[in-house]
Amino acid sequence: MADKYDVIVIGSGPGGYVAAIRGAQQGLKVACIEGWQDDSGKQVLGGTCLNVGCIPSKALLEISHKYEEAKHGFDHQGLKVGKLDVDVAQMMSHKEKIVGNLTGGIAGLFKSNGVTSIQGWGRVLNSKQVEVTDAKGKTTTYSAENIIIATGSRPIEIPPAPLTDNKIVDSTGALEFDDVPKRLGVIGAGVIGLELGSVWSRLGSEVTILEAQESFLGTVDQTIAKDALKHFRKQGLDIKLKARVTKTEVKRNLVYVTYEDSDGKEQQFKCDRLIVAVGRTPNTEKLFSSDSGVDLDERGFVFVNDDCETNVPGVYAVGDVVRGPMLAHKASEEGIMVMDRIAGKATEVNYDCIPNVIYTHPELAWVGRTEEELKAEGEAYKVGTFTFAANGRAMAANAPEGLVKVIADEKTDRVLGVHIVGHQASELIAQGVIAMEFGSSAEDLALTCFAHPTLSESLHEAALGVDGMAIHKANRKRKKK
Ligand code: FAD
Ligand code: AMP
């Protein structure tokens, strides 16, 4: 029997590692178990987010956006560039360097905070014991007063598109291409499909994205989603809606993709590589001994309440392995909340104020309720919008696409949602999150002074527009008081 801890965290992604650091800050004795190793046998910290998710995808999105701008966006601004080329190997090594810096940083943070890092795959035996199997197959049982499960998720595989080496790949494979495919297919027009499709499209691939649903980004506010779709198609992404992939075949180095189109007819196209981006599934297999007693829901997620407690006292679960959006910051918020509660501090996650971002160009970012949701629930609301085409900073940045939409309660004026499509929407949305977190009204935002010239002024104008008072646009006729 090994050391006893106050808390054992299983998994070192943004849910697990952040929880572990918070626990140590709170004076708890914490161990974090991570099974992932690289080819050399070194433990890999940071989970999906740092290694094969948020960070490497954003690195490639940044690089490919620069390339795209230099190729198509510079001439009319008076900038001439010589011959432009892509060095995929260098691009990948730059991305790997960023990943290495960040994952190495976690090891350093564990050390400085006194978190014990244990290599191996954890299995919950009961409410107080975790069995860990290391790389050599040796098992050790660790005890703790509390256990936090943060084992994350992995890409879903679908029978019509089994993964093959380098030809039909998941999101991880799509972050590691060694050249720019001439024709690229993507199954799924969700966040990951759009981001990775954009990367390779900007670098020169002809990209076709097949999406089974009829609506584009169906859970996103449709004003925003429709505007984004228009821009993506203009950029050359061939997004086919109501197109369900039924079969794939790899022949003579090409992938043949069969799908049912919007008229129910069978269609086929060929591509050099295919990315399967149809969602993610929680890592809960082999995680529990048969008598651990922890309940899963019907889709395999660990069943938890609003405070991330499982049905077994002292056992918690956070991040992608539980209900809710699969987002790194949601995972971290939950990890912090659970550790604070274990340390005796009453805190909660405000699930109404979790921002979502799609890092395409333009970016999409939103927080709170959509117009469609409010309509369906019969809630009375008012809306203000402002386009970036009328924003001086957006024009100066050569990024006039998109708009900001602020939705407020008809009676109380409280902000219910902020939805943005546009340049740096990922940064702008923080202002909407803060406004909502502090229960602001649209008028509070309207009465706030915003620096000029900034993209943020579009949020200001949209808030002013909620009551028909935007300055730099013709407002709809206001009711006389
Ligand atoms: P993970 O990050 O998946 O970490 C879980 C860890 O647990 C892993 O390291 C795993 O090896 C380990 N583990 C699993 N089982 C065991 C076990 N039994 N014992 C020990 N260790 C175990 N989210 C955003 O918010 N913003 C983005 O821009 C974004 N971009 C993304 C891009 C891509 C391509 C992908 C794939 C995902 C992206 N996400 C993004 C989602 C984000 O990565 C996840 O929501 C986040 O990583 C979830 O964190 P987590 O801690 O719950 O799990
Ligand atoms: P997300 O869960 O946001 O990553 O999005 C995944 C998308 O993949 C969803 O919008 C699904 O509708 C879509 N999808 C799932 N299976 C298929 C399929 N066989 N063909 C086309 N699209 C699919």
C-alpha cells in the first residue's frame, strides 16, 4: 500500500491538472495520475487540450491564417510579398515546440505546488482507493479521502469511416499531416471539423465538409451561424448540409467517400485524405472496478450533479467525462470548484456563463441564450446588433466581416446572451461573459465607456441598439415614450 492523499486526481488534462494545482494551493495533499506516454516513454501531461486539441489546433490556425492573409489579403493594402511557400515540417515542429513548452510547464507547476505526479492508468476500486497500472504493468494501490475523475474524452469512430494510417484520420491525425493534401474531405461540420478544415483549406487543400444535419451549427444563434456559413463558403469551403456519409473506401491511395445527399440520392467524391470529426466520447471504459458503485449515464458519461459529485460520496468527476459542453475552460472551472468544495469553500460553476468559441476566420463566439431558444421558450426579449463593416478598427484590420448581437430581457433589460461572428470574437466574448456574470443590463453596457477605435465598440453599439440607440447605424424606428 502506497502513500495516502487527501485527493487523487485521475487525468492531467485541463480538468485534472488545474484541479490538482488548486488542491495544493488549498493546502491539500494531492496526487495526479496520468497514463499517457510519448514514444520515448516520457509521461505526457496536459491531456487532449495541450497535446492534441486546443493548443496545437490554434497554433496551426494562426499559422495558416497568416499564410492566407499574405497570399490573398495583402495586395490591396499595398503590401507586396515575394514567393510564398508552406514548409509543413517546420510548421509542425513550431507547433510541437509550443506544446512541449506548455506540457513541460505543467510538470514545473506540479513540482512548485507540491503535487505528486504518478505515471500509470488509474482504476477506481472504491470511494477511497485507486489502483494504478504503470508502463511495465506493475499495479500499485493508492488511498485518498477524495477522488476526482478527469479522464476526458476521445474521438468517436463511425462504422462507415474506419480510421486508416494517414488516409482516414481523426482530429489527432489531422494535426500531423506531413504535407498539404490536394483534396481533403471532412465528416462533420462541428467545431473541430470547421477548424481543421479551415487550416488545410487556407494552406491550399480543396476542402469538402459533409454534415448530416440540415441546419449549420444548429445549436448556435442562427444569425451568427448563417453569417459565418456565408463567409466560409466564400473562402472556398464546400460545406454540404444534409449529407450523411454511408461508406468510405481507400483505393489506389485515394479515399472514396459515399454519402446520401439532401435529396436522399447516393453521391460519391474522392479525396486524398479524410478527417472524421463527428464528436467525442467519454473515457470511462476500464475506469471502474465492478464494485466501485459509480453510476454512468446512458451515453457512458460519469453521472454527476451540479456540483460534480457522483452518486458515491467522496468521488467527483469533471470535464469532458461528464455532461455539458466539451470545453477546456469548463473542465478547469469544474476542477477548481470541486477542489474548493473539498477544502471547505462554498463555490459553484455558473453554467449559464460559459463561453463557446470556434476559431475559424471570422471566429464565432457566444455566451448565454440564443434567440431560437428564447423564442421556443416563449420568453420576451429584445435584440441589438452591430456589424463590423461599420467599425473603424475592423476596417483598419482588414476584417470587416461579421456582427455582434446582444440579447436582453424585454422587461428587466438583463443581458441574456451575446453572440459574435468576427475578427477576434474569441477575445471580445470575455466582455459579454463578464457582463452576464455580474448580471448587467444592456443599459449598463451602453453606459460603459469603450476605447476608440476598438472592435469592442461593436459590442457597445449592439448594447445601445437593444433600445434602438446605436450611434453609427440607422436604428429601427423606436416607440415614442
Ligand atoms: P482531457 O484533456 O481529455 O484529459 C484527460 C486526460 O486523462 C488525458 O491526458 C488522458 O490520457 C488521461 N486519462 C484517461 N484515462 C485515464 C486513466 N484511467 N488513468 C490515468 N489517466 C487517464 N476546447 C476548448 O475549450 N477550446 C478549444 O479551442 C478546443 N479545441 C479543441 C481542438 C481539438 C482538435 C480537440 C480534439 C479538442 C478541443 N477542445 C477545445 C476540447 C478540449 O480539448 C477538451 O474539452 C478538454 O481537453 C477536456 O479536458 P479534460 O481534462 O476533461 O480531459
Ligand atoms: P461536433 O459534435 O460539434 O464535433 O460535430 C460533429 C458533427 O458530425 C455533428 O454535427 C454531426 O451531425 C456530424 N455527423 C455525425 N455523423 C455523420 C455522418 N455519418 N455524416 C456526416 N456528418 C455526420
